[in-house]
Amino acid sequence: MIFKKRTHNCGELSQTNINENVTLNGWVSKKRDLGGLLFIDIRDRYGITQLKINPDNSSVYEIANRLGQEFVISATGMVMKRESINKNIPTGEIEIDVNEIEILNESDIPPFVIENDVKAADDLRLKYRYLDLRRKNITDNLILRNKVYQVVHRYFEKHGFVEVETPILMKSTPEGARDYLVPSRVHKGKFYALPQSPQIYKQILMVSGLDRYVQICKCFRDEDLRADRQPEFTQIDLEMSFVTQDDVFQILEGMFKEIWREVKDIDLPESFTRLTYDEAIECYGIDKPDLRIKGGLKIVNITDAVRNSEFKVFNDAINSGGTIAGIRLQGSEVSRKIIDSLTDFVKNLGLGGLGYLKFNADGSVQSPLTKFLSTEITESVKQAFSAGNGDTVFILSGVRKKVQSVLGQLRLKLAEIFKLTDESKYEFAWITDFPLFNYDEEEKRFVAEHHVFTMPKDEYLKFLDSRNIEEVESIRANCYDLVLNGHEIISGSIRIHKPDIQKKVFDVIGLTDEEARQKFGFILEAFRYGAPPHGGAAVGFDRIIAILCGLNSITDTIAFPKTLKASSLMDECPSEVSTGQLEELGISIVKKS
């Protein structure tokens, strides 16, 4: 098929092109009939340009009259100054006076109008994703994603990293999320797994002497989905030999500074905030705190301040080894209705009730608690929070971990209600020194908090031989996350490279030598031949793009995402396969009654 090739795209013409003869190719976005004159908006991924068709040109007018939404056309004509300027689009000062038009392809009536403020349900958009991708805001997300790709490639090349592809078909090493399994036709009854991450391979690359590895890779996890989780996702994966935690931080901070400079024209701080895991939990109740909240809304422990009160709830918590803590809300009007809703919020999270003290502007204190708290204790609480007149303090009591966790959620709820989050900010924070192990009460054993190859901090190595639960729980690891605006975007650690330490970690989690050999035999074998000290991180690429695009979900940063049920509505996968295919693999489907 021969057609006129475009001389320009639909987003670049301006007054400097007036009186030029041009050809545009694209899709019909809108058609309007104004007293015989036809106006057509032609669209491609670069933008929209208005076409004007005069009824005096009967052959062109006849074709233009037949056009429907999403027809693919080629239009040629003279660039003219537009009478009514549209300031909402870059090409709004000009239009094309069309003298030739050709229909390159017709379109059925689309199932929804293709516009930025789309009214269609998410399922309909995903079923017709190829139409959804024509919307400018989705296209812009993918273009931004591409730009970040290029920045990342250039950055790591500049710093001496080698991009290495690791296998997509690998051995199943279940630890954490469920693997996606792939049956082998050649080795019947055996399975590959899709990688949850290239963790083991990148450590083996360090043993191989490739001391600076990076890869933008696909990872797969068969787990329940939510807004920021997909069954297949992208991460920037890196590993470095002969490094400390600070070396890893320096490389990654440099990467983010370059991305933000090139994509957002923003200069990030020279170094990012650092908090230990214990500090994050103590101050914010969560290991991924959002530091954009005005006033901080930090958690304050007031157990000592209320120790001698007459309030039974506080006394019961103290006598059982619990905690009393709270958050100060500065200078906002807190109504009874808000307090009731916050009380319900706290109860739904598993705590019995929410206490509060309102320090009024006239110096009086308003609260049901005042009948149980002396003036001295109330003043002591006020001082503990550095509260002023007009502030409100919210208080919880109970088991320490539960109180901190619920206060962490309450902090975010208060920020939402009173609009305290500065949406213009990008607040990065390293969270360091995570626990190495977590005790699973159901299984009555320790599990790795991060993964089994994470190096304990030197001062805690002595506790690897302990069988005291508190001592083992106290072990802190050379493990770190990077949090951005309350989202975890990086997880990483310095790895174990010494076989004797690795064996002790396996012993703590109850992994026998035989089980370790079956799951991780090939990496343990590699470690026998001189593993260097090494560490690295995995960067959540999709989440970074979502934050740069100002989105809460990663869905619209991915060209072809899955639904929350891990299905693709467009190509109808997962799907059934033929009996012949199953027989080749030695598989039969057993339906549960």
C-alpha cells in the first residue's frame, strides 16, 4: 500500500511553520461540524493537531465526512494561523487547511472514549489495552519509563558496571513468596522456576570476579496482588565486591540524583537521611516512614510520665510490660466526630481504644482522661510531647509492638484527614540495621527477616550460637532498605561470604545440611572457591516510575499489566492448554471435588 509519509508529527507544528505544506498521519481523535466547516483533531503519540476541511473542496470533504473516531488517516495541507487559539495544546496556535486526505484504515466504534480523563472501568481499559495506550497520559508514562531506562544504563556504564543477563529458567529455591513453576518436557516430573530475583546468580557473579554487576531484569512472584504489586515486575539489580554498606549507598544515591536531575530537573540532597530500623519503629511505627508529613507526627513514649496515674488501662499495660505512647497533632481543630472516627480506626486495627488530650487555646485541657490524671501528670505529658495550646495528643496503650504499629497507621490517617503531606517533596531515607531473624510463633522457629545470605553485624556474631530467643532476636544485620515518600523502593544487604557464618545462620533457622544442599547446593559449592566480601541491592523500578509519574499504582507505568487476579484480560491468559501439550510434559489435571 502506497500512502503519503508524514513530514511532521502531530505535536511539533507551530507558527514558525505557517504557509508550509505538510503531511500528518495519525488517528481521528475528534470531529466537529461547524456550519459546514469540518474540524478534525488528528492524534499520534506526540500530540494533537487540528485539521480544517472546507466544503468547497468536495472530494476531500466527502472523505472527511465519512471519518469516525480512531480512523487512521493521512492529511496534507497548508499550515495556517488558527483563529481561536487553544492554549491547552502545544499546536494550539495553528491548524492545517487540508487539500488531500486519505483513509489508511477504518475503525469500529471504540468501547470507550480515548481521553486522558477516561470514564471506562479498569477491566474494560485492560481488555482493550491497545486503545488505552493511545491516551496521552499513559503514553507519557511509558516515555518517562524509557527515559529512566536510558539514564540508568548510562549511569552504571560510567561507573564501571557490567550488564549481565541471568537465567529466566532456574532452580526452585522457595524462600518467601511462591515460585512460578515451569514443567520440563525433556526431564518429565521436574520443574524450572521463574526467578523471584537474580539473588543467587549475582552472588555467583561476584565469586566469578565480575566485581560490578547490574541488570534491569524481570522478576516473578506468585503472590496475592495489590496496587503496587504485579506477578511480574522489573527491578534494577546490582551487586558489588569488596564494598561496605556506605559504598552501596553512594552508588545508589548517585543514580537517584542523576535520574531526578534529568527527568524532573530537581537536585536531590548530597546524601540521604539515615534511620536505623529501631529508630524508624520507635519514631514512626513502621519501617517505611513517610517523611513528608508536616510537623513530623513522631511517636513519643510516655510510659514513665503516666506511671503513677489512676487510670487502670495505663496501669494494666505497664504491669504487663507494655507501653503507653502517642502522637501530637499541632494546631488543628479536632472535632468529636473526628475523634470518634479515629477511635473506630484504632479498634479495627486491634487496639481497644484511643485516648486523647486537647490542650485548648485558653490553657484548659479537654479529655475524659483528666479525671484519672493529676495536673502534674497532665503537665508532664504535655512537656513530653512539647505540646502547646491548640495541640491535641492521641494516646494508645498495650503491647509495645502493637502500639507502635497502630500509631504508625494512625500517623498516616491523621496526615490524610488534615492534609499534612507535602506532595511536592521527595523524601528519601535509608533504613538500616534490620533484625536478622524473626521468630515465627506459629511454626515455633526463626525465619530470615530478609534472606538467608544476609551478613550479621560484627558485634552480633556471638549470638549466632545462642539458643536464647531474646538474644537471637536482638541480632542486627548489614541489611538496608531505601524508602521514598513512604514506599520501599530498594532492599539490599551485605552478604555472607564465609561458609562458617552461613552454616550458623542455617542452623538458627533449622535448615539441616542436607536441606541446605538441596536448596542452595550450587551457591554453597561456589563459596568454597574464594568468595569475596560483597553486597548489593534490588531497586523497585516500577515503583520509582509510579512516583515520578505521581501515581499511587504501578499499573499504568507498565504497558501490559495483569489484574489483581493475575490475569491478562486482553490476551486472556492464563488459559487452558491442549491435552497433547500436557501429555508431552507428563502432566495431568486433577479437578478437586
